[in-house]
Amino acid sequence: MNRVLITGINSGIGQALAERLSQNTIIHGTYRGRKSNLDFAELTKVDFSSQKNVDDWCHKTNFSIYDSIIFVHGTLEPIGSLSDCSYDDWENAYRINYLSIVQVLSSAVLKMKSNCKILTFAGGGVNSAPTKFNSYINAKVALIKMTEVLAAEYPNLIFLNVGPGWVDTPIHQQTLHAKEIVPEAYKETARRYEENDFVSMQLVIDSLIFLLDNANSKFSGRNYSIASKEIFHEDFLESLENPNIYKLRRLNKEHT
């Protein structure tokens, strides 16, 4: 039976994925605040904002037993322009969203079984420049490039990055609580809740299951969009022959 580790298992996507996998997979998960009610999972409390806490957890964790490791933990806050946020808060968010994952992987990559799948999430703003979410967005862009670089450095492992699109998860409450700081983002988030205009959780989980079940070395190092349903297109597998597709590239190769 496969064994999977999900960080932030009490997040919307983390919990939904764990519930789907639980029928035929041993689930381990981490949580920070509210403990998940997933009785079938082995849970550990980890604060990904704390370098020491993550280090202690890494030393206690046997990463060699996992077939997949899925990093779901994250935060939008602090919300505000760079000069309006304290540097400590900015750095703390960057640690949660990016550096904590690097810290775990630096401890784990040489211990992982061959073909272990490591899945991280991109987020809103990586294809544009929304203002006042800059720590979050910078971390998410870094994860995309890290996925490609680590895939090249560790070809025995499979690194995947997924952009889920707008999904109804608790993280959007952080935007709704920052109406005065990001009125346009607040308005768009409120509209999506009012009109139920989200990428369905079923599509998200179906996509993640497809990647976890099928990804091989050709999949590794790339960023996939769930909202576009590209992984279910009939020419998707053929498209992976292109070494530049689903990666951070200039549109005009002559200017690389």
C-alpha cells in the first residue's frame, strides 16, 4: 500500500486529497493550528514558520517510506505593499510558503525512494502582478523554478508543481479580512463566493490523483494548470516531448 505525506492536511485541498486517497493509501499529515478530524491519518503538529520546529520534525521523520510528498501549507499574509509590511512578517510568510519546503527537501531528498513524487502548489499572481501579495507571489514563483531545478539535480525523483486556480478554500478568508487594504481583490473574492465561481474541488483532486498515479520522469520539473484541464487534453502526453513546455520561459526565445 502506498504511503503519502501531506503538509497542511487540514487545508481545503489537503483534506479533500487525503479523504480521496484514504481508501488505498496510508496517510501521514501535518497541521499547525486546528487539528484535522481525519481519524484515518497519522498527524503531527508542525509550525512551518519556525526553522527549529521544521528541523526537529525533519530529524524525526523517515522520508524514505513515502511514495509521494505533497506540500499544501501556505499563507497569503501579510497583505500590503512591501513598504507597508514589516520585513519580519514578509520574511515569515516567505519562510512558510517557500523556505520551509526547501528546508524539508534539503533534509529529505537523499533519503527518498526512487520515483518519489514531490508536489508543490503555485498560486494566484504568477502570470501577472497583483499588488500587495508580494511575499506570497514571490514564494510561489520560486517554487515553480525550484521544481525545474531540482528535477534536473535529482532525476531519480519526480518534482511536480500545480496551479489549482481559484478554489474555494479557507485561505481566501485572509483577503476578505483585508478589505481596506486590497479592495479590488476583496471585490473579486466576494464576487466568486456570491456566484460560486470556483474551480471545482473534484477537478482539483482528480487532477492531483492523475499526476500522482501517472507522472514519470517526463512529467518532472514542470508547472501544470488545473483550471485549463491541460493534463486531460488528448495531446498532453505528446506535449511533454517539448523540454520547454510548462516551465518558466520567455515568450520570445531569441531574447533568452
